[in-house]
Amino acid sequence: MKHSKVKDLLNSTKTNYEVTVKGWVRTFRNNQFIALNDGSTIHNLQCVVDFENTPEETLKRINTGTAVALTGNLVESQGAGQKYEIQVTQLEILGDCDAEKFPMQPKKHSLEFLRENAHLRVRTNAFGAIMRVRSVLAHAVHTYFQERGFVYVNTPIITGADAEGAGEMFQVTSMPLDSLPKTEDGQINYKEDFFGKHTNLTVSGQLEAETYAMALGQVYTFGPTFRAENSNTSRHLAEFWMIEPEVAFNDLTDNMDLAEDFIKFVIQYAVERCADDLKFLEGRLLDEEKQKPQAERSEMTLLEKLNFVLNNDFKRVSYTEAIAILRESTPNKKKKFQYLIEEWGADLQSEHERYLVEKHFKCPVILFDYPAKIKAFYMRLNDNTEPGKETVRAMDILFPGIGEIVGGSQREERYDVLIEKMKAIGIDEEELWWYLDTRRFGSAVHSGFGLGFERLVLFVTGMTNIRDVIPFPRTPQNAEF
Ligand code: ATP
Ligand code: MN
């Protein structure tokens, strides 16, 4: 007989019929009550074992973690706490679990311990919930773009263009690292490498996506990106997933509108479909907050935070306005910032971003029109800016508790301006010949952004460390599993 999912049984509209369920024992009480979980929902299904007619040896094998198949009648539960239960008539042990050695005991584990057991942590309520929410968010991403006629583009993971992420890229080679082929002048001879050139893992699919936007109009990527940034923060992974829409004929305002609408859509999508998981994660967050001193506790619960984002416009603020606010801020005057804001042109650190979002505006903020000097070469130079104070049509979206969640811009569509800029910062135009072609053949205004998927999952689940929202995190000194 085909087995049923716990989720479907708990939503059943009828009772008194025979069902089979397969899953893992979460707890086994009084030699009689199995709390069974099969991953379909955060809720367990109570299964009542007929212990008088079950051999002692079988009962002994039912431990936390044991895989079982249970058949019996689905009935209304007599006990408190659950609507339905199964009166088990047939019990099959599918896989034993050594109760002594199983790391996932039914008690509270630290997140650090769970990271060390990333292959088993998904068997806890919290990680089951996080990963289901992550999956629904991924579906939301595709739904949003597909419903609006965007074309999903798979940009390369191995890239020959390293203009963007110089210094923080992982090299890809098939050459033996202990005996690298050399050229006559002693340099590494990449001509002998697999691709006949120096290659890296991509840090972004944007440049390639731009070429596609110039034909398909609206495109998006959703794929893995790699950054060898040696910053051990709770917001950075060496391997993360990025969503990058790119749209022909969109200017910066259109780009901000798209990003805000998109973020609200995917959050709404998760709120509607993950009520049970989010409720659980909200409780988890409340427990965690209780450990903190009163002043540091969040004023809002998880669902209040999500609804706040859904119901409020993101505040749009120019870089110049932001600098003025920061310069006059108490932490700047009292020298509490690690990096004090003195001059227009300063790069914003996460302490500044978080001040703006969490203390000053108390809502998501879109910062735009940044100094050209601190932003990438492909961003559209603003017309009419003072020499030395040039700005570009960049926008970053900052979220409470997260910092930067989106980085984007209107792209420089003018060939001459783009070439000048590349020359000024020493980017080889030969290497980006194909990118420059988009500006030579039917160039047009276009814009896009990158949203770090894990930062979105962090926000929606209320988790605080990015290592806890991806199944197997890759960070400096850590690539286990
Ligand atoms: P940050 O200043 O936080 O390092 P960034 O300016 O390097 O971000 P972008 O290059 O604009 O980020 O990348 C677009 C988005 O990708 C960011 O807004 C963020 O959501 C996400 N992102 C960037 N780096 C990482 C990382 N190492 N791990 C996870 N997400 C990241
Ligand atoms: Mn970065």
C-alpha cells in the first residue's frame, strides 16, 4: 500500500480508515506513544502502539531516530495535544538507530553543535522548518519572475571573466599545483590549463545576464556564486546563492520598484504557505531573545517583522543624505563607530548601514546614488555631477538585522563612458570584449540587482547566522560534508 504523508493525515477530513505512514521516531513515551515525523510538516503524528501484542525486542528497537513504517486506523485522538492519531496494527522497523550514539537527542542543542552535525541537524524541528521555508522561498523566486514573463538564464559557474571580483575569486584549474607549467619568463602558463586560459568560479552572473537582457528583455539568474572573501562574519558565505534580475529599458527607479515589489512578494508567499514553520521559528526566536539583556531585545516578533516589511514602503535615501545623517549621529559624535564618518565619499560599513536601518529610519532602506569611486565600473554615471563628486546610479537595499540584502544599479549603457572608466581603473578591454559588444550593438538603458538568497532566508526565518540557513555552509577553514 502506498504510504501517506503526515501533513496530509493531519489535515484529513475523514477518520476511521487504514493508513500507512513512514518516517522517523522523534520520541517514544510509555512504551506506547510514538511521535512520528516524516519531514512533510513540523508537526509529529502520534502513533499508538499496541504494546501488549508487540514483542519486547521490537519495542526496544523503537528509539529517537529509528526509521519505521506504521499501519493502522486513523482516529480522533483521545489525548490532548493532537487532533488525530494512528492506532497501530502493523509495525515495521525500517532502520535501527542506536539511541546511545545518536547525536540528535530530543533536547535543546547549541547551534554550534548542530553545525558540526550538519548532516543530521535537519532532523531537528528548527532546521526542518528553516529548510522547508528556504524551499518555498526558492519557489517564490521562480513564481514571481515566471508570472511576469522573465526568462530564467543559467549563467556560467566557471568564468573566464575576472574583472569583477579580483582578489576574492576561487581559481579553477586542472593543472598540477606542485608542478605548474611555466612560460619562458617564468610566469604560470595558463595556455596549458584546461580552458587554455585563467578561469575562476563566478562571483556574479550579472555581466553575462546583461548580454541576455539585451535580447530577451527581462531575465533573471538564480544560481550559486563563490567568493573567497576571508571575512568570517555571520553574513558571508564562500558559496551562496544569488538571484540576479536584469531588465532592458529599466532605469534606477524602475529597478528599485522591481526589487521592493519582488522582496515583498516572496516574503508574502512564505508567510502564506509556511504558517506552521514560521510560528515555530517565531517561538524559537522569542526564546533566544529572552537570553539577551532587555535593551537588546527586538520590539517585534518574527511575524510582526515580516508583516512590517510587507506593509511599509522602503525608505529611499540618497547616499549624500545618508552621510549627512551619519555624520550628525550620536555614535559618530561620541566616536562609537569603529569607522567614523568624516567626509563625503566614505564607504559605508555595516555598522553605518545598521544604524540607518535599525536606529534612524527603523524600516528597510534603499540607498542610492553612491560616489562613483566606491562602486563598480559598470554603474551608470549620473549626469551633472561636480567633478570629484561624481555619483553613479547604484542602489543597495538595507534590512534590519541583516544589513545589505540587495546590491544593484542602472548600468552604464554608453560605450565611450564605459571604456573610459575601464581604462581609468585598469580593466583590460580585450578581456571584456563581449561585454563591450552589448554597448556597440543596440545598447539601451538597463538595470538589475543581486539579492543574496541566504540573506533573504535569514530575514524570513529570524535566524542570525548565515551558516544556519544553507544545508552545508562553506566558510573559511570549513568545507566538511
Ligand atoms: P557585502 O557588502 O555584504 O559584502 P557586497 O556589496 O559584496 O555585500 P554584492 O556584490 O552587491 O554584495 O552582491 C549582491 C548581494 O549578494 C548582496 O547584497 C548580498 O545579499 C549577497 N552577498 C554578497 N556577498 C555574500 C556572501 N559572501 N555570502 C552571502 N551573501 C552575499
Ligand atoms: Mn562583499
